[in-house]
Amino acid sequence: MARHAARAKMASAVRYRLEYALVASVRLVARLLPDRGVAALGTAVGLTFWALDGAHRRLSVRQLQAAFPLRSDAECRAIARRMFGHFGRLLLAILKFSTLDRDGIRARVEFEGEERVEQALALGRGVLIFSGHFGFWELQGMAHPLALPPMHVLARPLDNPLLHRLLEDARTSTGNGVIYRRGAVRRVMRALAANQAVAIMIDQHIQSADAVYVEFFNRPAATTSALAALAIKTGAPVIPVFALPIEGGRYRMIYEHPVPLPAPGAPDPVRELTQRCTDVLEMYVRRYPELWLWMHRRWRDLPPDVSAVPGMFPSAARDEISE
């Protein structure tokens, strides 16, 4: 048993180093390429996965068919293919941004609605920022401190410790902090009490007892209750953020209007607020369906041919934020 465990540990260590070497090599290429070349390489990477990863290709198409029942199979397949290309571009853009200084990042982004965060911070209760695996969300986090005070990003550690350090360095390079989900509640509460912003993703399937079911594309989806629970407990404003690609290889970082908190005495305020936030995310996904991560299993009542496809993230049952 001990020998088997040692071999498994060694195999993982070798795999981690190989993965890191591959990513570091691509990062070096991205550093040297102009932005147009980075986008082209990212598209090629994404479409390579489209060609090779049949399981997630089928899953993406099935979820698009479930979300858009009036669209043809050909339309859903075309959206899924564009989505794979988009996430290849996202990966390369993250690597490119991780090599840039603040001026280099600032030259590639523009901000819209950042005054809404400033107005929310003026209330003195901190701000809860949320988004989903949509658009260029990691770039939004990296660019945020160039227009606003730095924020804390709620995240889970990567399994590969080498890639984990690389991603953490990118996330914190412009001044942000990272709060990891285990034991996160106290740190989040302290950040809000200090009138700081905390960013949370709300579109991962949650298997823990803290999950709340809300409608997403007219289908029940198990969703984190953390965002709503924290907002109701602290009174912190809740602001949606989205990062969209625009002309010239640049990106627009959009801060939407705050989501209204439920009225006092609402029968189920956590679910009500979670639904309101999910509705905002759905609005953006409907507008730009190729920018959302359809290759991740958001719903669990899917056809048998894709129900066993592994998600893009580990089970959130052990990653939901805790005391």
C-alpha cells in the first residue's frame, strides 16, 4: 500500500512538472507575440480541444440544446464551437496579461460603470462583486485595481501546486488578494468590515447543504448561497461585473447596477437574492452565449450520454466557503 501511494505521488509530481513546463512554454510564446497573434494562437488551442475532447463537446451541445430549445442543433453546435475558441483565447489572454506591467494592462482595457463601485464603497459596508465563468473574468480581476481599490478574489487552489502559484501570482500582480474557500467566512467578513470588495463566482454546481436551487434558463440549478447570505448579513451592496472583448483586441470591464436586496420580512431572502443575481448572469449569457462555459455541467438532469462527463472543476461540495 505504501509503495503504491509513493508511486502515485511520484507520478503526480511528474505530471505536474510536465503540465507546468507546457504552460510556461506557451506563456513565453504569448509574451513575445503581438495581441493579434495571441488571439489567433488561443483560437487554435481552443479548436484543438474542440476536435479532441468529444465528451465536453457533446456536453456543451446538450446544455445549449436544453437552454435554447428553439435553436436548431446546427446553431447549438456552432455556438459550442465558438465557445471552445473563446476559452482558448481566454487562456492565452491570461498568460499574456501575466507578463504585462500595469501600463500594459491599462492600455488594453476600458472601464464602464466603475463609479457604481465607488458609490457602494462610500456606504462603508464593503462590496460584494459577482460574476460567472463568462467572458474574460480573470482579466477583469487583474484589471480591477487599475481603476478601483484592490479586491479579494474568492477561489479554490489548483491541484497542481506549480500552476497554482503561477495563477496566484497573476491574480495578485496588480494588488488583489486571494481568499481560499476553506475557512473563508471570517476573512470575507473582515474584508467587508474594512470596507473592501470581495469577488465571488456564482455559476458552479454546488452539492453542499448550503446550496440553494434557483432557475437558470428555466431549469433548477444548485447555486451557492454564500453571496446572498453575506449580503443580507452585512448589508454590503452586490454588484455584477462582466468583461467583454471589444474591437482592437481590447476588453471592456463592465460594472452593472447593484442588485437590490430583498425587502425586510421576505419569506426566503437568500433564495430571492440568489435568483436576482442569477438572472443578471443569465441576461449576459443569453446575449453572448459563446462566452459562457457550456463545457461545465451546470445542471445534473442531463441525458445519459453526457451525465457522466466530468466537470471542469472539482466538486464544490468540499470547496464551498466555510468557517
